[in-house]
Amino acid sequence: MIDRVHAMRVFTRVVDTNSFTRAAESLGMPRASVSTTVQQLEALVGVQLLARTTRRLNLTVDGAAYYERCSQILADIDELESGFGAGEERLRGRLRVEMPDTVATSIVVPALPEFHARYPQIELSIGIGTRNVDLVGEGVDCSVQLGELPDSGLVARRLGVLEQVTCASPAYLDKHGTPQSLDELTRHVAVNCVSEKSGRPADFDVEGKAVTMKMRGFVQVADEHAYIACGLEGLGLIQPLKIAAQPYLRSGQLQEVLPECKAPPLKVSVAFLKSRQATPRVSAFVDWLAKLFERSQEMDDTLTSLYRSAQRRTTARRDRPSDDQPTEETADV
């Protein structure tokens, strides 16, 4: 008699690793046993779950649906078992999270060693994107979202805000000039960043309002890294998240324009299902994420303050008369 829960764990590990061999190694099983277990599971459910070729391993349509349900069931089992123990060390299992690329690379990933040290038995699966995620259908535990959340019936916790900055490369500004007012934007070129949620170019915002004038542009992208890369190459004005553009602003590769017309900050929230609101594993991750954003905001404010102080000192030294040059009072003496 096949152990169905064990078979489901083997099947999901094969899918996660995309390899029978790697799944066998991670589970401490012979490869032949892994293959046999998956075959027995397919016989039990009566459908083919995996399409095997000599080079690739693909889920069938039925296999993809079964994988999502397996992931959810196994997560529930792990959650149930961990609930009988006390302390953070008892939290275990797989946690599926979706978040935007910038949030992942700039905030979350650098802090993951801290999370793993605190919760060594939790396995994180991080998906990258800004789309609206079907948490139920895709078996996702929680999703970090930018901007206003749709009225989806999900539970949402506010994490903070992320600033946007209007900027361009020095090469672009040398060629087109630096806009000094909103009206001058009509003479400039913008890189269009296509929203993953709507499929349309995102609005160019200033002073809390979408700019209604048509800005010329000859390139549009749907990736945050490509968006900034286009700005660095002088292809137009861009309005990325400040946390992503900060290294280039500090190095001078990008320069802020219209600083008096700030783009509105984007709200950052984490959404999860009502049924998972009180589960220890999800709660632990959401609490950790909230504290991480709080620390990141404090650090960003400190770095920004230090950077502005350094700029003021540099400007003061540049404007101060040199000791080798006569001052206005002694020039004629």
C-alpha cells in the first residue's frame, strides 16, 4: 500500500528540483525509488502527472493542478504538526511568497540569513513579480504588493511606503536639457514601463497626480532592471523606485530632476488568505517582514541624511575662497 502523503512529498520535490536525481539526493532516497513512487502515485490518481523526455521534465495540465493542491495539503499538514510544539524552532514547512523584484533583491534577500537562522525549518519559495496572484489557485501563502490592493477579500497588512524618483542620465540631460517645470516635460522623452497588473504603461506621476500630457517615447519594457538600464543608457526620463535607483543616484550615473515635484510614494502591503491569518508560519514571516521594512526605512532615512550632509559640505568647500586667492577685502592691498 502506497503512503500517499510520502508520495506527494516525493512528487512535489521532483517538481521543485525539476529532476528525479536531485529530488532523490535531497530526500536521501535511491533515484529508482523516487521514480517508482511517482509512477505509483500516477496509478493511484489515474492520470499522468509528469511528461518525461530524455532532456526535460514537464508537468502535464493535470499534474500542474495536482501539484498546487499537494503543496497546499502538505503545507497544512506541516502547519498542523508544528502547532503542537512551543517556540519558534518548531515552525517548519514550505512557505510560498510572491513579491516584486526590487523588494526581493534590495530588502528581503539580503536579510534571508537572519530569517533562516531564526526559523531553520522553514523552506522559502520566492516568486518574483508584481501581478495579482491567485493565492488559492496557485497555492501561494502571501504576496507583497505595491500600490492600492484590489478588493479581493484578502487580509492585508501595511508594511510601509517606497519612494519613487524622477531621474535621467547625465547624457540624456546634456542632450535634451534638464526640465525645470512640469510644462517642460512635453518636450522630453520618457521610457515606458508596462505594468504587469494592467498590461499598460504605468502613469508618470508627479505631485500626486498622473501627468496627462503625452510624453514621447520609443521604448517600453516590463522589467524593473531593464527600465533602469534604459534610463542609464540615456533613452529617456524614468521614474523607478528610489531604493532601486539609489546606487546610481549616489554614483552620478542618474540625476534627479524636478525634485520639488515629488512622485507619490507607493504603499507596500503583504496580503494573505483569511484562512491563513493565524497560522504560525505565515504569521512569523509577516511579522519578520514588517520589522525588516521598519529597519530598512530607518536605514534609508539615515543614509539619505548622511548623503545630503556630505553634499552640503562638498558645496561649502567648493564655494569657500582658497587660501591662495585674495579675498574681496584684501585684493587691492
